[in-house]
Amino acid sequence: MFEIGKEYSREDIHKVTGGSKHAFLPVKGGKVVAARLRQDLNPHAPDIIVCDGSASARAAGRTLARQTDPIPIFLRTATDRFRYAGEYVVATSMTAPAGYAEFVKNSGFTLGQISRVIRMKRR
């Protein structure tokens, strides 16, 4: 499947996981199938996923928060290049700013722009 540390394109990831080629949390069959994260927006990735308040991010974050299946996490290294970090499962999901404020620092978002922060753990 994927090798830890190896880089993949969106197309490579999509061929294996399905879901949207453009979403940072693509969904297929009612489940989040991967995470493609930018570290300027997710500085604590892959351990923390910051979901903004857009409708698609809110929906995907809500779906991921209820999910028990592991997902592959990829960290963006360049335009259309993502380094595979491994498979992760949800540890906790936070929707109160007081609980996640520390993870939003240096993310490029304000607390008011965030709908959820998800703590992940390596499988």
C-alpha cells in the first residue's frame, strides 16, 4: 500500500483510497479515507488535525471524530507531493476552544475559524 516516509501525489493517494482528490479529509462511503495535511495549517500534524469552519471541513471533521477505522495521514511537502506518515486512529475530538486553543497557535487560523480539533494516535 503506502510506505512511511515515501512521497505520493494526490492521484496516487486517490487511486488507493478514493474520495475527493481536493479535500484535505476525503470521504468515501460515509468514512474519511485519508488526511492530506499542510503543516502551515496543521503545525502539530500528524498528531493533531485542525478543522476550520467551512461546511466541508465541519462535515469531514464530524465524520472522522466518530470513526474507529484507521486512516493514512500524509503531510504536504510541495505542490502535489505528500509524505506518508503512517496509519492513525482518532484518540479524542475537541469542539470547545478552551480545549484546543494551544493547537490552533501558528496554524494560520483564529480560534473563531475552527470547528473542531482532532487528536490522532499512531496505530
